Amino acid sequence: MNLESPTVTVNKTAEEVFEFLTKVENFEQLMPESKQKFEKISDSRFLFQLKGMPELVLDQKEAIAPSKVILGAASDKLPFTLSADIADTGDGKSTTKLVFEGQFNAMMSMMIKNPIQNFINTLSENIGKL
């Protein structure tokens, strides 16, 4: 299952957005209002829980300065990645798009598609407000 957020313009350079997204504690600022729990586990790992959803642990899998940050599920039970594609547009601005890629059976995909799409859209909107 592949889902994408809309591309948002950020009033920060690609380097600034990249630096923000590589600090896992900053993801707390991007979470939806339905966030019930957020905990930094290490410099590359955090746990979060949204209302009505199980706790998820994300690891920073890869960081390619200043254009991409890839987070992935720490558990093999729900294998997925969440990538932030960052592009500098000049004038101290950049664009960011989130891409979710997961391997789920058809039933699971149907159940989680809308909540995940809403989640990445909210993260993207909040990145745009930085």
C-alpha cells in the first residue's frame, strides 16, 4: 500500500526542514490532536499512540541530507516506512511530501488506509506550518 500526502511549501530551507525532521523529538509537534502518547526512546527512535490506535514505535532508518528522511516501523508485525521528500525551492523556502509504504493484506489495508492517509496529511500540514 502506497499513500502520499499533498506537497506543502515550508517557509524554511531544505536544510532546516531536514534538521528538524532528523530530531525525533520534533515529531511530537507534528502529531494530530488525537495524539494520546509520545515518548522519545532514543535519538533515532520514538513511540506514539493516537486515539483508538495501538502504540507504534518508529525508527529513523535513513537520512540523506538535505533531501530525505526515512522512518520505519520498529516491529515486523506492521512493516512500513514513512519518507519525507524535501526539495529546496530557493528564497529560503522548500517543499515537503510524505510517502507511506506498507505491506499489508487486503483486509488490513482496507481498515487502515483512511486513518493513515489522514495521519500523513496532518503531519504534512503541520510541517507546512513550521
